[in-house]
Amino acid sequence: MELVYRFRDSAAANVKPATLQSACVRALSSWAAVSNFRFRAPANSREINNIIIGFHRLSHRDFHPFDDPLGILGHGFAPQDGQAHLDADENCRLGHSSDTNAVMFSGIGGGQRKWTPTADDINGIRALYS
Ligand SMILES: [Zn+2]
């Protein structure tokens, strides 16, 4: 299945847009390598997006306001919505697994980086989307 992603922010973050986009493309490539999904940028501005990734701050029109630094780091909405919101007041981090080594674990240590999906991540995406 091919999914189209786009970046759209409503707030500036302490991360350059090119840095976020590069990190997201790398992450999407990692997921594509272990699933049936393929990801690509839209061919033009009118193409429908399946995933919209961006930074937002405090109340940002989805009834799930962000807090100040720390606390809520980001949230996403399942298909058909497909939006992934990152708190512009944070230093980019994401989560969602009970395996502390997994990319999708709900927290990450300061300075720690997780680029490659673990077996738990792979089992998760395959269980959800095979
Ligand atoms: Zn939001």
C-alpha cells in the first residue's frame, strides 16, 4: 500500500524543517522496509495526503492541546485522519510500546537515538497492517 505524506506546521519549533523532514523520511523508510507500506511525498499540491506531519503549539484546533515543554510530546490520529502532531515546545521525541528498546516506546532517554525498528516494532506494524 502506498501512502502519501506531507509536512504542515502551525508553529515553528526548535528543529529546522529540513531536519524534521529528513528524520521522518528516514523513519518512514525504516517502516517501509519491514511492512507492506511504501511512502512518498505528494506529486503536486492537489494530491490527497494520507499522512500529515507537523509541529503545533498549545491549543491547535483538534481538542487535544499541547502543554508547555515536557508532558505531552506528540499525538497522532488513525486513518482516515492520518495526522501526526508534534509539540513545537519539545525537543522531538515519540513513543508507544512496552519494550523500552523499541522505537515506539512511550519515552526515550536524553541524548538517546532510535533509528531502526526493533523486533517489537516490526511485530507491531505487521500485526496491525499485514
Ligand atoms: Zn494535535
